[in-house]
Amino acid sequence: MTDWTQVWRGAVVRAQRPVARGTHLTAVELPDDLPFPFEPGHVVSLRAETPAGLVRHPYTLCGADAVSRQVLLVYRVIPGGRLTPTLSSLPP
């Protein structure tokens, strides 16, 4: 059996919205059957394809709901940043 803590998990963006100037909230669902041990304050590594190629970066969760299997991220969008411009522009 594969160690689920070492597997990249697929995710679906469920919501996007600005929460303050330069700050964004993204809700992400993990639609797999793997455990959902996430809690606010946990750090996760996100990986996404960007114009510069495949980029990964750590983010701290500000919310997690095991019923909907969603985690919430609030972050500053850095113009010219490696991942935040792409992350904030992903459609739900």
C-alpha cells in the first residue's frame, strides 16, 4: 500500500474571492478517498502548472472542513510571484 502522506493529491478549486486589497481566499476540495486529517494551521504544499512551468509552494490552512473535504487558503497575491497569480486566477 502506498503511503498516502507522500502522494500528490488532486484538488478542485471550489471558490475564489478577494478578501482585502492584495489578499485572496481560495477554497479547494480534495475529492479522493484518502484520509482528511487537515486542520487550520497545518501547512500543505501546493503544486500547479504556471506559465513558468510546474511550481510548488507551502501554504498555511486557515480553514478545513472534513464533511465537504475542503481546505481554505488566504494569501497575498504577489504580482510577478511564482504561484500566487496563477492560484488566484484558477476558475472554480
